[in-house]
Amino acid sequence: MSAAAPTLPPILREGDRLNSMEFLYRWEAMPDLKHAELIDGVVFMASPIGMPHSTSQSDIGGWLWLYKDRTPGCQAGSEGTWIMGPRNVPQPDCMLRILPEYGGQSSQKGNYGEGAPELIIEVSGSSMSRDPGKKLELYQSVGVREYLTILLDPHQVIWRQLVRGKYRDIKPEDDGLLRSRVFPGLWLDPEAVWDPEKSLRTALENGLASPEHEAFVRKLQSRRRK
């Protein structure tokens, strides 16, 4: 008698109510599915991604890569799956974290990030109802120290810092630039996000040349665990 064929788990569907373990179990059985999230116990599937979202995410990802490349002890990523407790498995557009061996607050569980990276970035187009709402509440509750939202319509860049358990907006300084409080030297010109004649690299290079960034790199090196 031939062995019975293995039984596959039910497929993921929009609106399913699951815990984190069941969500990942079902998703791992669907290798062709690239985008799905569990937010407050509810499954959300990705909508089609348009050019404005794609290009903005690519540009911001490059901006983060340049920063981490000049800041040993930091790690950038995009569209990674994060386990944030028993009811939440989001898939942020971009993230930047301090590696745990350099004193960072997040970790890795198997192939997935676990806990809260220091910075999360979401490009909000079709997912606008989730990113400033349920995701903001989630990231705030688990301790994501900074949350940057890029709204596509209307154009808006909102950078928030976690202060005593609540997000507060980081305001542009006199030169119009936004500056991270967690990652010294991570400077952003909001106009360059939208203006093709401007480069995100200009403000960032100035930030990377700042005394604050130099001091941060030394601080990370002093924390490194062998």
C-alpha cells in the first residue's frame, strides 16, 4: 500500500483570523505567495503595487543602504517578515536596525526578524488605511523607536519618534531636513523624495560627514560583543 500524501494546511485568505504560528505555517506552505501580513490577528494580502510606490520604496531602500554601508553595526532590509508577538507578523517596506551584537533591540528567529527594529519605513499608497492606523499602533506598542511614513497621495513625509511610549512627530529643522534621533547622520530632505531633480544622497552625505555620525560609529564599536 502506498503512503498517504501529506496533507497541506489551508491556504491564507484575506481576513482570516490566526495566531502568528499558524499564519507562518500556512504561508510557508505557499512558496509562490510573496506578500502577506498578520496585523492584530487578521490576515492582510497585498494589493498590486504601482510605479509611485515601487520607485519611492526603491529610492528609500538605496538611501538606507548607503547609511548602513557607512555605519558598521547597522543592518538595512526591505519587505522582510517580522514576528512581533503572538498576533502580529508584519512585512514592513523597509527597516534599519542596530545588530544585537552592537546593542540593538531586535533579534532573529529562524529566517525571520523578531521583536522591534529601531526604524521602520512604510510607503503608503493602497495600504494607507493600515500604515497610519493599525500598523502605527502595532509599531508603537512593540517599541519601534522611529516610524517613517511616506504618503503618496497627497505627498507627505511623516517621521515619528517614540517618546515615553507614544509617537511624536520629528519636525524639519531650519534647513528643511529631517534628522533621525536614533541613527545620527541619517538625514532626509523631504523634497528630494518627490523631486526627480534632487537627490536623497545630498543630505545623507552631509549627515554621514557630521561629528554626530562619527561619534555614533565609535559608540557602536565600543558596544560590540566579541
